[in-house]
Amino acid sequence: MKQRVFIFFQYVLPHHTLSRLIGRLAECQTPWFKNRLITWFINKYQVNMSEAQLEDPSAYQHFNDFFTRALKLGARPLDETANAVLSPADGAISQLGTIEHGRIFQAKGHSFSLLELLGGNAQQAAPFMGGSFATVYLSPKDYHRVHMPLTGTLREMIYIPGRLFSVNQTTAEAVPELFARNERVACIFDTERGPMAVVLVGAMIVASIETVWEGVITPPLRQLRRFDYSDASRQTITLEKGAELGRFKLGSTAIILFAENHVAWDSQLAETSPVKMGQRLGLEI
């Protein structure tokens, strides 16, 4: 019964209004408010502050500053295997496997469209048909910066407007096409062995999604927008394996996509497997 009520409210709540309101509170710099909020969050979710560059909760400018906190040098060592594909974030594997018939497995009884995930452009989706995917869910306690699984040169970024359903096991099992319905930013890279996409998926109370090259992405008008970085007039953006790509302010999920016969996932990884940024998820073939 509780689960049904939770899902019902997922559909009727004003996702964006609620998320932007909470986003404003998360930027509040009033010391007593932001310090209490940060301390409550650390205690509630058992956040390991010993890893953070700033261990003192009161040293953060506001809650979002704390939430996107940097870690100490060496806190996330990168797997040194030459052809390793790295986890883009801390969290847990939601799903990983093969993209079959243009569909990506979401949860028992549900999958979602690769084409819709990338904004409806068939040409953009074509290189990933029959390829591999890994979905990493970031929990509240996790480090919320997203990093490069492989070295890549940015070709295109697509902002895709959508809803902001909560992202968790309950919604994955109950909301059809969840990750292709939520607001998201898809970043398409060229790597030495083929295309790679890193999709940052928003969720309820996610105030914004940022990338290191454009800053905050959510535009004032929620309309699909494409950013072409292959234009000769633009500066080439190449990010090394393990480099920061972007970050979430409050939430959610990173999905990585590869072309067919590009990656072999580690056989020990499965649904709910915990992962850390820089950990090896698989190997380039």
C-alpha cells in the first residue's frame, strides 16, 4: 500500500517547482541553517567526511557546496589496467549488460528506449545499437562528481527536458521508461576505440546538472537543445580517463554507453554491486 501511495505522488507532485524550491534552499548561506542542514544530512546518511578535502561541515558555503564536495588526493585511485573502463561515479550498479533491439534494461519487467534516452535522434543512437550499457545509481551519501570512464574527445552534448521522478529501486520497478522520461544531459565522446556516451539523469529535488565545460546546463526554457563541439570554430575538449566530467546537485544516476563489441563487463558485477569512482567496471575489447 505504501509503495502504491509513493508511486501515485510521483505522478501528481509538481516535480520541477519542488526541485527548484529545494535547490534554492540548498544554496542558502545563512550559517545556522546551512550548518544544521549539512550536519543532519551527514548523520542521517552516514557520510564519510574523512575522505573530503574539507572535513569540517561548517567550512562549506552552503549545502550544495558540501554535496558536490571534492575528495582528498588519492581517495579514489584509478585502476591502472591499460584497457580498463572505469566507474564514472561512486554508487551501486543499477543494471549493466547489452543494449538489445534498441532497449536498455531498467528493472524486472521494464526497459527503456536508447533512442529516447539520447533525445530522439536516430543517427545519434545508431552507433550504440547492440552495444553495452552500465547504469550507476548515486545514493545521497555518495561522492557526487562524475568522471570519465575512458579518455575521450567531446563531440556533442544534448540537454533533454523531462520529468523528475525519484530514482530508486521502487521507481525503477514501477515507472515505465524512467530514465528516458527524466530530465537529462547526454554527453557523446569519441574514444580511440569508438563512441562513448555518458548520460547524467536528473531526479526529484535535483537542483541542477553541471559539466566542467559549460557549467549549469538546465536552460531557462525546458526545450531540447544540442551543443555541437565538432565545429572547427570551437576549442577541442578532450578529457583524460578519470578526469571530472560533471556533477549533480542533489542526485541521481549516470548511464554509460558503448558501441557493439567495445566492452566486456566484469563478471563479478551485478545489480546492486557497490562501486567507487575509478574502479574497473570492465575491459575494452
